[in-house]
Amino acid sequence: MKQKGSILELVNRRGFLGALPYGLGATAMALTNPATAGDLTPHPSRFPGKAKRVVHLFMNGGPSQVDTFDPKPLLDKYHGKPVPEASLRTERKTAGVMRSPFKFQKYGQSGLEVSELFHLTATRHADRLCVVRSMFAEVPNHEPSLMLMNTGDGRLPRPSLGSWLLYGLGTEGENLPAFVVLCPGGLPIVGVQNWRSAFLPGAFQGVHLDTSQTDPTKLLENLKHQKWNSNDRREQMNLLAKLNLEHLAKHPGKDAAHAAMEARMESFELAYRMQAEALGALDLSDEPKILKDRYGDTIHGRQLMLTRRLLERGVRMVQVWSGGGQPWDNHDGLDGQHRSLSRSWDQPICAFLDDLLQRGMLEDTLVLWGGEFGRTPVAELPGLSGRDHNHYGFSVWMAGGGVRGGTTYGATDDFGFQAVEKPVSVHDLHATMLHLLGFDHEKLTFRYAGRDFRLTDVHGEVVRGLLA
Amino acid sequence: MACKPQLCWIGCAFWATFAFPAKGEEPVDFEKHIRPLFVEHCLACHGPKKQQASLRLDSRNHALTGGESGKVIVPGKPDASALYQHLLSDAEKRMPPKNPLSKEQITKIRDWISQGANWPKETVVVAAKASDLWALKTPVSPPIPKGVASIPCKDPIDRFIAEKIHKEGLALAPVADPRTLYRRASFVLTGLPPTPEKMEAFLNDKRPDAWQWALEELFEGTAHSERWARHWMDVSRYSDTKGYVFFQDGQYPWSWAYRDWLIRAFREDRRFDGFIKAQIAADRLLETGRGPVEDLPALGFLALGGRFMNNNHDIIDDRIDVVSRGLLGLTVTCARCHDHKFDPVSMADYYSLHSVFANSVEPEVPPLFGAPPITPEYEAFRKELVLREEKLVLLIREKHQKNLSASKERLAEHLIVLQTLRGKPAQDDFMLLTDPNEPNPTLLKRWRVWLDSPAQKTDPIWGLWWRIEGLPPEGFAQKLALLLQDKIIQSPKDLVAGIEKAKPNTLAEAAKAFAGFVTKTLSPQDRNAPWNTPQAAFTDLELFPDRPSQAVLQDLRKKVEQWRIDGKGAPPRAHALVDTPDPKPGRIYLRGNPLRPGPEAARIIPPSIGRSMPITSGSGRLELAETITHAQHPLLVRVWVNRVWMTCFGEGLVRTPGDFGSRGEPPTHPELLDHLAHSFIEDGWSTRRLLRRILSSASWARSVQIPAGSLEKDPENRLLSHQSSRRLDFEALRDSMLLVSGRLNPSVSGPSSKDLNAPRRTLYLHIDRLQIPGILRNFDFPSPDATSPKRDQTTTPIQALWLLNNPFGMVCAEGLAKRAGDSAKADAWTNALFRIALQRPPSKEETTTIKDFLTKQGPDGPVRAAQALLASNEFTFVD
């Protein structure tokens, strides 16, 4: 590291220090991490990744595959009757088959079959969607399934996918947290565990914004001082820099502590600028009206518009939740609830994909849509108007970021109950996502407690059929 | 689980030398692809025990040297490598002789050789033997080096350091000035800066032993015990909650009692062996008259871990981990699914420890840890508790009676359900749920087992039913008629006649007729009969398997438990463990899977954790406590002494304080470590004496000025030629802000506070495993998911934003500005400001800088200046 003379020079070296997770002070982090000794800098990927960032549209609660992306005509025929072969064991009591209240049709050149619930998205983007119809999870309970989907382990505290991405990729931007979680109206089940960094450093955890708030200053903590504006503070920042430079001059030896002092000085300059820039990112008021209309002035419309703005500013992963609790968990009244939920999502997703496409961002943005599991093709007792949890088989889709669009992969049985053809585990999905980001999932490891941990633990295979 | 060492990410230097795979070849990873093949197929004959044809394949050196017939591996040339050729050979020469490798496996070996036969130097194929691992050897007291004439030494510590410095030809930093040293000592011992008054008093103390007096004063205050309790809370993964446990209450109501116990232990400088023993087996020590009841909260060390959605095996694993990694620096939990790959810990060892904790459970009612007060308030509390308990007991008893009578009165219905369950395997219910009024599933199970028993199959009454329920539905009536005429079983005539008379066409009708006769005859005397099942045979969930009744039960239970927790006059209790009344040996779970029990695990404390002992009583926790605190145990004291050293120097003598195994770093000064460990025990296991020694040594007192040549020869300062500046952790930073702003509430101990802005020391913050306040994690507060050997140190703008904009920081800045006096008298104010915040007077330039700043700024100037000081590097770094 070369000697610097002025605060300006110091600040200008930012690009040079490019690191984690705010483009900041890799030196400070690397040299002081006990477990890794220098291993917190971004990892050279094994091969160039197609995707550089991830958006996870999390339909928490578990959307029904047979009502969205996995049509099963037999459900009509058997409506009200038991599944001919022995029904799989469900979490709660279930009865006979329940037909889908929604119409399916073929879309695009690929003829991808999607239900009316996602009519707009399918109309414009069917040929970009890569639908995995043979997903399966481990148990039919929300908690372990959410943790499995997010962290690769159903019970034990493990870092989330987003934390692993920051660990592996570092960040492009500097003025925003690099892993952002948008969830309106409270937290989902198991809360912040869904985006925790566990044994990875705390800076790698997701930063949650309650997107039911529309005032940008309320979205992110500590972005704004109660009464002082940014101009008020310039002098103060200069004073701080001056004090720090004098202190640094008393510590001329270039050891780890010196680097940590420099990094910390820099962090204040960044924080100072972040106040304005992050607020700018979170403030949607400068978006053109025509675009706002396309997304729709709804929570999910605003969430996805915000997502795009975050991605543009170098955020690595945005996880967008349906809402607090488990909105898609429609044990009864599925017809009405799935309809209104998908209505709140279909238009924003369609506009979001369009927007990314127009800006040339879709090709290196990996979009994942799905829940923690699916729902049973049989009706749940006693209401007979909804479906129970189903971990045996469910659908997710991906788009952009190097996935093969306009395809379906794998299949469930004739009733959509269980993945039977080319089943894809959550670990396989993670391995494939990491692959698209340029990582061998077996190589992206972190030494902790005497072991090298990875997102996929000892499991997972890249599903080649999903790659473009 | 992924336990492979990290070979390919060492860094760019490594990449430069990596032989890239040819086209069409997958890159072969030695660790992943090759090592397992060698271990499984080769080492039995070509390993450390046997070396057929003088060939060993357990280390790089041996393998590349080859055997009797010369080299067997020629890197880059598989065809010239005998090892590869033997895999391909015909039956006679083929290796391995019995079970040849698969095509894919052979291809891997070929690709590995052609890619350069990369085999990281340090990687040994088999686990280290206990005798090879330095940390498992009993420390012997090493001779104290004579020292080096040119280096003044104050303590034997300094001679160990000087010897190496001298050998490496390094220069030494001078001793730091008294002001720096006092500030440093204050942070090490108390986590707080000295007040300006204390600083001045120390600087003016001309007594020859002023330093000793200063240290004693720092030890004496409560701040020292609070700071060191917090250090220990990193080890013990302290949290006030259980993590996610479904609908249950996730709070530990008396977790703070453990924290209070720690504070007291450090205040009393409790002997370290006793300190550890209490945390593992306070209940057993109390039972055997060797420990006081006041020690029961110490068991929070084990009990306050995460609860992992109540998965018992994960809970046990966590307890094994906190003991083995937290106290002994061993990564024992690697052996949950397979033998440890690097350290001498086998699965058998793991499951011996597993059984210790499997036989240790939480008592249903947490114990008091002192006599309850004799007050009217407590008496009222106790009366109410009894009332609530009685209601609960009554509910359970009634429900049980109701189940039993239902099975008698609605016998026909039960018999039909039983028939449908016949021959079906037991269901692995993840949630055993029924509807209200349905026959009780657990009772049905007992019925089924009872009906299927040989005695009942030949019973004149039940044997008849057993046959009836086996009849197929087609032509039921006829087949029943035939069966009733059959005289194999001497069924009572009136029973047979009764059924015949009913002319049942279906099983349901038959059941009705049968039940009509039998119900009257069910004897209350028959102890083994299902209708007399004792209440103890049911768990709560089994007794109340439907949601509505479960809710009623939970409600009454909650009323009891809640009252015990926060009823008026409720005394605090300990989160303790007790041994199960009838401890059972455990089994090894193959691949860590509880559904695949293997051989029985020995009832011992396994030697691989440093020292062995048979378990003779109870769960074995007492033996565990005694074994690891034995003076000859190689690890406990080394690990603790290393932590103490780390707190004083920023780095331990072993820089991986949670891993003393073969994958951890070896000590930089092994003799010094052993010397300290030895003298620690000789000094009566006193942490305070150890701290006193270290803080009085010349090595600790060195300045942070880096001597010439040191960065080049020893960039990480492993030889300690100087001290290194260190950043405050979050607690010390926040506490210091409170202190210098005059806001710190000095009250000690008591329950946790959920208010992030409360002016108490940070260790009293409520730590919720599920919701750790973001700012704590952003300041590298350790995740309480598992024991934390060492803090991360990251630098982010989120931290800076907290200091700049959070109201907490503002209130502190206001307090500090006010404490410094009247800012109109700028010189005096600046002087006071620096003395309070940084424990030194400002330089002339700094005074000018501040004065200029105040002149330019409006009325908010002083607060802004104070805030800048709180945010400054000098405030947050300790020299």
C-alpha cells in the first residue's frame, strides 16, 4: 500500500481497495479474521459466470405448482375422488383430488404451459422462463423448508445464499449494503434466520427493509440524522478526517492495524456519501410515470422497481418476499387467495423482467421465483377449498443469468404430487445457481470450527439441463 | 459433511503453479477425489501399519519416493506411473487385488497424475495419532531461557520472547509511555478507558510499585468482572433465547442468572478448575456435597445453547461443541458423521460424549439456587403456584381417565379403527394430530400390540376377535358363521351365541355385537390390559393429540410456568441440567443418522479429548468435569491461558484459539505457552495472577511503534517485537461512549435489557438468537449459534452511519460536550474534551483545529466536535 498525503487521495483509492461487502477495506477484514487468515477477499471464480447478481422472488408460504406452472389435466377427471395410487402422507388431513380452479394455456414459441395466474408474465416472457417442475424438499413444514431454501440446511444455523454470494463475489457498488432483503409488513417465519450470515462475518448478512414503508428515510436505519443535514456535516467530516490523519501519522508502520485505521477512515467518507446516494436509490420519485404505471403502484410493484434500482447500483442479491408471515400458505380458500396474490405479483414481475431486458441487465441477472415448497393436489380437510403443504414435488422458475429459457425441466407424477422425473433437490438448485455465478459449489468453502463449510454441505449437483 | 481442507483457494500464488487440466479432463481435486480412494482402497496394505513392497501412500513424500520397484508416480505421465498401470492390470498384478476400482475411479487417478499429481505438502492421508499432536501431549514445565544480555527482562515471559527475537535478529520496540500503558491496561482489564482523574492520579503516583497499585485498582472494580464475564460469554455462546422452537416460548427467563454467576466468579477470581467444573456438573457437585447450591446457574454454560427446533441430537451436538471446542480447542463435532479426518477423534469417541449429554436433561421444574425468602410475598406466590399446578394435574388425570373409559365404552368403534391399522407399519408422525373425540392414537397402539400378543391370540375372548377382524369383507357373514362354529378356541358360549344372534353382515356389526358382550367383562384388575394403561405411559402430546385439547393443556401449563417465571414474588431459578434417573449407554449413529444405530458407545470420557476416565455414575458429566480439570489435562489450561494472552496482545500464542488440532496453527512460542500453563496451575489456577504477570511484563508493555526491519522479517508480529494497536469491540466502544459522556449506569448484574439505548453496559443487552439487533452483528458481535473463539473485525459504512446518525451516538456526544464544560472558553473546553475522551491533553495544533471548527460552526459546534472525537480512530483504537 502506498503512502498517501491527503484525505482526497485516500478516498480516491477506493477502487483500488475493491473488496467486501461494501467495496471496502478488504485488508482490514482479511487480516483480522481468525478463521480464514486472508480469505475474505472475493474469490477468483473457476470460470466466468453468466450471472453477476441474483434476485430471489420468494413466494413464502408455498405456492401451488398445479395451479401455476405444472398443469395436470388428470386433476379434473379425478376431482373429488381419491388419488388412484396410494396418496402420499400429508402434514394435515387431506381428502380427494382437487381440480385447479385456474385455466392453463400455452405461451410463446416454446409453448410453455402456465396458468392464468401468471398470464402477463407468461405472455411476454414465456420463452425466457426456465421452469423446474421436479423440485423437492425434505419435510412438509415451513420452518425447515424456508431454512433449507435459504441456507441449505433445514435446522442448523448456516449462512444464507446471499451471504455466500457476498463472500464469493464481493460487491460492485459501494454505497449500499450488498445483500438486501425486501419484506413488507413484518418478518416471514423464522425471521432474520432466513438471511443470516451465521459463521460468516456479520457484514455479510442481509439488510432487511420493510417495504410497506414508502418514506425512503424510514427504509434503512441511521441513513439520516434527526436534525442535521448533509451540508451541516461536511465540516465535521473534515474535522474527523483531520484528527484521524494526525492519529495515523503517529502509526506510520504499515501493519494490519494501520490498514484497519485507513479502512475505517474511508468508511466514514463512504458513509457520508451513502447518506445521499442510498437515499437516492431508495427514493422512487424520479422514476418516469410510464414505468411506474407498468410496475403498478402497489407494494410488489414498488418492491421490484426498488430492486432494479438496487441492482443498478451494484447490489449483489435482492431477496423480495411476498410479505410477513406466510402469504401463500392457502390451506383453504385457495382459489381467491392464490388469485389475489398472483394478481399482486404478475404485473410487477412482467414489468420487472421487461425493464431488466431493456436495460441489458437480464442477461447477467439471475432471477429465481418460487416458495419453500409446493402444495398438495388433494384438498385439505375439512374445508376442501385449499391445499396442504407438499414437499414431495413443486415448481420454481429461473430467468436471465445464463439459464435456458422457454423450457421445463423434470416432471412430477400425473397428479403433480411427487417429483418423479429428473428430481432436483434444493442443493442441486443452489449448486446450479452458484455455477451460473461462476462458482464450483464444492470449492466455495469457508473454514470454520475445523471444517470447510459450503452452501451445499456434502450434496448438490449442477443441473446441466437448466443452463443455456 | 464437507470437511475437506481448503486446497484450491490458498491464493494467487497457488494459481500460478497450478497445472491446468487438459481438454476434456475435469480438474481433479486431491482432497475430494484421490484421498478417499487411497484411504479406502490402498492404505490397509500401503499405509502406516503395513508397507507391502515398501510402498506407503499416506503422505506425499512416501508416495513420490515409491517402493521396492522404484517410483510409482511420475507427475504428468500416467502411462509411466506404475501406480496407474497396476490399476489397469489383469487379475494377477492388479491393485487393489480384491475389489478393483471402477472405471471412473481409475480415470480420476489418471487425470490426477496427468495434471501433475498435485498433493499439498502438509496433507497427510490418515488422521494424526494422538501422540503426534503437540496439543495432546501433557505440558512439561520447560526450562526458562537464560535471557539475552541486551534485552532487559522483568518476568520469565520476557526471556521466552527475547530468546526468539534475538535468534531472528529483530529489533525491539521501546516500552510505551505510562499514559499509553495505563489506558491499555484499563481496556484489557475493564473494557473501559480510565477517567481523567484516575489517569492523572496514576501519572502522579511516584511510588516504586505504582503500576501494581494501578492494576489492583482496576481488578477491584466491578468493571473488570463484567468485562471478563463478557469474554467468557463469547465462549459460552450466551443468548437469552432458544432460537426458533415453533409455537413455544423461546425465552430463557433466567439466562441472566448465568451471567451474574460469571460476573461473581470473575470478581472472586474463582479458581479456574472450579469455575469449569461448576459449569459442567454443578448439580452433581451439589448432590455429592462438593459444591454450593449457588453454583447451579453455572450450568447455563450447557443449557443456554440454541434449541434447533428442539432436535435433541443437534442440542447434544451443540453441548459437545461448547465443551470440546470452547474449552479444549478440539473440533470433536467433526466426528458426528465420520471419524475426524485430521485429528485423532473417532466416531466412537463422539458417541461416548453424546451419551453423556443424552443422559443429561433439563429438570421439568428449574431449581432454585438459594433458599427462597421467608416473606409473605413468597408465601402468597407459593400458594398460587400450588393452585395452578393442581389444575394442570387434574386436567391431565381427567383426560387420561376419559381416554380409558372411551376405549371401554366405545369399544366397537375402537375395534374397527384397530382393524384398519392392522398389519400397517407404524407411521412416523412428524405431527401426531387427530380430531377431538377420535380414539387416542397412542392408546390404540397399545391395544394393537396387546391384541397381537401370543397370549391374547389364544385367549377365549380376544382370540376370537383377533380371528374375526382378520376375515375378508367379501362373504363376511358366511365366513363369520363358519368361524363361530370352529371350536379351536373355547370362546364363552354366550359370546358366540350373542354374535350369532346379531347376524352381522359387516365387521362393524360384528364389532358391535362383540363389544356389547365384552364391555361388561373388562376387568380393572388386569394390569397389562390397554384399558388400564397407566398415565405415565403417555407423553402430553400423546394424551392430548388434537389441537383443541392440546390448546387447553398448553394454556394451563403456561399458567403454571408463567407464574413460576414472573408471578409476583417468584424467585429466580437456574437453567440447570440433571442426570436421567437411569442413564443408558448410547449407540454410534452410522453417518450421524439416529435412524441407523450402530454399535454401542463405550461409557467413558474418551482419551482423544486429552484424558480418559471411565464413567461410573450418572450421565458422566461429573467425570467429564473432573477429567478436563485434572492438572495433567493437556488442553484446558493451555486453551485458557492462550485466550488470556489473546486478550492482552490481540493475538494468542496459538492464533487459532478454537482449534488446537492438527488443522489449527501451532503455537508461536510453545515453551512459553507451556510455561504459562504450568505456572497457572502452580499459582492456584488464578486468572488474576496470570493477568498480573502478563501486564507486568516488559513484552506486554512495549510500544506499538514498529521497530525497523520488523515488518519485513515478521510482518504479522508473531515474535512480538512490539505491541499492535487494536480496535475496540462493540461492547467496549459502546461502553466507552457511555462512560465518557457521563451516562453510564454503573449498576451491576440482573436481567437483560431489550433497550438498545439503555445506558447500562452492553453485556446486559438482551440477546435474541432469532433477532440479534442488526447493529450488533454489523459490529462483529459474535453469532451466539455456537461458541466463538475470536471476534471478526470488519469495517463498514453501516458502522460509521450508526456513529454519525443514531440517536444513541448523539446523546453521548451531547453528554460529552456538556461534561467538558463551557465551550465559550474554547481552550479549557478543548482540553477537557480530549482528557475525557482520549485520556490525554490536546496538542497545540489540535486545540487550534477545534477552536477554528467551533468558530465556524453555530451552536451545534461543540456537540459536533464531541461526536467527531467519539467517531475518531483514536477513540476506538488502543495502543
